[in-house]
Amino acid sequence: MSAVETPVRQGVWAAPGRVNIIGEHTDYNDGYALPIALPQTVTCAARATGDGRVRVSSRQHPGDTVDEPIAELERSRVDGWVRYPLGVVHEYVRRGHAIPGVELALDGAVPVGAGLSSSAAVECSVAIALRDLFALAMTDADLIDIGRAAENSYVGAATGTLDQSASVLCTAGHALFLDFGKGEHAQVPFDLAAAGLALLVVDTNTPHQLADGGYGQRRTECEQAATALGVRSLRDVAEIGEVDRLTDPVLRRRARHIVSENARVLAVVEALRGGGDPRAIGPILDAGHASLRDDFEISTPQLDAAAESARAAGAYGARMVGGGFGGSIIALTAADRTEQTAGAIEQRFRGDGFAEPRTFVAVPSAGAHRVS
């Protein structure tokens, strides 16, 4: 993805949500992850102006238009969903790019709070819109980092770059292998339909908020564990047994998840690249869920129930996805059993008194792009 040679006055851009096949909380630990882009996107209809202001509206928040002077964004006290697009505009300006004025109209199909990266989809749709509107020389890495910085500094969520990387770099029919330590990525074929399989996403309807304390606390604990082990990041821990040197049981659990999760990502990539039966990754997904539940302690009763019910209905593997404390699971199922699996989960949720879940089949889709 490269900058356009001349600016455009207006257009529509789209960026997708993502779901992670494997690799949670590894990005800020310089580890590995394997996401796919979802067909669900956030679209940004943008128009360049020259009045020095940014106006943001959203179809999901009718009547809630925000109008702010671009020069004063750093001091803006506007809160809620609009801080994500405003943060991107501010980050462009902070880095020395001229944004003379812009109108942004957002429309999102990515479920909010479901652990499917709706926030990164907003950030990336706005980022590529601004790049094209004002003919800015931005690399993919620049766009990813602008989205990350907006979320970290302007919104206050201490995330890594996984979500933005997936939203920008993913391609249709592939999973994206990300090596955060080296800053490298590669496309991995991911054609479940050819094997008679499907990836069912189950939104448990328990929204999470990454700007809340749990996510940041886990990041701090990982940093503390790395320091105690004498390494720059947990990526540098070569063997799982090394985490046993940690005397603090909480830090030991956090480190064990990261080190074992990195190994799971590499195992899934090897299995997919080897051309074998994708069903083989099912037990790895199960192990990932157990690690997030027991060692990272970010699962919920709803996420556990959804994963358990999917396995009981015949799924080859199931695990929670995203930052945790709510959100979604994925289940690897036979293509002709997605409805039965979804029905089993819905029945379990009714019996447990949980809110009704939402389900759909994830198809590996394209990253951020201009629509019109």
C-alpha cells in the first residue's frame, strides 16, 4: 500500500476487523500472531475541507456529530468512540503532516466490544482516507503505527500493533503470520473450505473495554516478568521451563502463557504451511484457550461456556480471542455443522442465563482499501 501521487477531494475507504487464529497478547511482547481479516469492515466516507476543523459522524451514533478545531485536538476533552478517529487525525498532525480540514462519516459492521478489533478498523479506515485525501507519503508501517499511537496515547488503551497490522496487511484467502520482534510478516494460505471446514465466530455479547485496567495490568506484568528473567522481552525466553525461575506465581503464570502461546503460533503456521489436514490445529486452539483462562486469567464464564459447548457439539477446537474480559470465541468446525454448533452454544447460554450470543462464519478477507 503506497500513497497516491495527487490528493483526492473525497471518497470512501474501508478497513476490516480481525480475528486471531492464535497468538493473544504476544504483540507487545515481541512475539508471534496469526490473524485473518474479517469480511466485516468499518467504512469512512471522507471529504477534504480547508477550514481547519475535523467533523466526525457515525451511522451507529446518529445525532452525535463532533466538530473540533484540528489545532486543538491535543487538548480536546471529547470522550467515547470519537476519540479513535480524532486520535488518528491528531497523530498525523503531531508527526508534521498538514491536515487543513476534513469531514469523516463512519459506518461500522464490525461488532463493537466483541474482541474483533472494531477500534483498529476505525483507526485504519481513517488513516488510509487521510493518506489519500492529502497525498501523504505513508508506508504500511506508518499507517499501522499511527493507529497504534492513537489508541495508546489518545484513547488510553495500552495495546500493541496486532490489530492495526491485521487490518492493513491481511489478504483474502490467507492468514497473516506476524513476527513482532523482527517487524516481519508473511501470508499463509488458509483455505478451510477446501478441507470441508469452517471457522465459526461466536460473539458472547459481553463487551470488553481495553482502556479499562485489566489489559494494561497484564502488559505491566509481562514487562515485570521479562525484567525478572533478565531478558528484553518474553520473546527472548527460549524454553518454557525458564519461567519456573520466577518466584512470583502471578508473573510465572503470565510468562508461561506468552512463551507457550508463541510456540502455539509457530506450530499452527507449520501445520498450515505443510499442507496437512487443518483439523490438526484444533488441539492447539484448545490449549490456547486453557492458557488464556488459567495462566493469563482473562476469560469469562461466557467465553468458557461457548468454547466448551462448541467442543461438545463436535468442534475440532475452540478458544477465546482478543484482549479478553469479554468478547468472542472461534470454533473450528465441519462446514456442514456450523448451525448445529451455534445452536448448541445458544442452548447452553439460555440454560446459564447469559445474553443471547451472535454467530457468523469468518472468511479470510482483504485488508484496508479504497472503495470509491
